[in-house]
Amino acid sequence: MMLREITREEQVELDRALYDALNPLASAIRSRETGLSVDRMWDANPVEVALSVLAAWRTVDAEVKRLTANAAATAGSYGASYEQLGAVWGITRQGARKKWPDAVTRPAPPTARTSNLEIFGGTAELVQAPSGGWSWTGEGADGASGATGDGACYATAEEAAAHAGAFLKEHAVDAAGRP
């Protein structure tokens, strides 16, 4: 999503809406600081009036930051990435991560699952890695040890079990104890 510039008319309307929203807050601050009623707010010292407006903008700025963080967290909860948040805000992925560190949550890695296979007189243990892939280690009936080779990983438990089963069949012993 690319951030589009707003039109001049939209800018004028936004300014008007912001000033309309700001005025009651600035008036309340002026009244509280000067002790003058809201209907006499312009009777205050011009510096005090300007500072009350600045104080109101500071409050609005803090609220906009809070609402912006909420919007980023909402987008992140629906699956938006830091790259997408940054693109909308006009900053890098790293900038978005720094600005809203908790906006995007990563799913917790799955806990390792294990399963045992006992056939042909031997045993094998199937293990699911946090990445989701499966591997196996086993000991044949003849005492030979084996495992998933060269860091290979299988997509499913069934595929890992098939490879472990083939190993266990190779290292089976007959009724007389011979391989």
C-alpha cells in the first residue's frame, strides 16, 4: 500500500477539523491557567493564549501517537508485516519495528513433537523440529544406529517414518538372531 499525498482541499478540510477539535481543549487550558471564563478567553495575555494553544497541540500530539500505535498493532494483529507498516508510514521496515516494537507478533515456534516406531525388532524416534520438519534416529535389531542423514528434514511424520522403517527393516534379525 503506497501512501498517497492528500489534495489541497483535503488539507484545508483536515486543518479545519483539527482546529475545531482543538479549540475546546485550548479554551479549557486557557481558562484553567488564567482563571478567566471561556467567554473571556481572548482577554488573556497573547503569550498565554499562544502557550495554551501549544499545550493543547502537545496533548493532541500525544493522543495521535497513541492512536497511531493502536492502528499499527491492529494491522499487525491481522497479519501486516513491519515492511508493510513502514511502507504506509514512509519509513523502513527497521524504522517501523523501532517505532512500534510490539505491533507485529511472531507466532511461537511449535513445540517439538516426538513419536516412536517399533518394527522389525528395532526402534526409531521421530522428532518434529520447531521449523515443522521431521527427522528420525533409530537402532536396528542388530544394534546398528541410524539417523536422518546430512541434516535432511522430511515434510511429514509419515515420510520420516517410512525412511526410519526402511532402516529398521535393513537391520532386522531373523528368529535365530541372524541379520
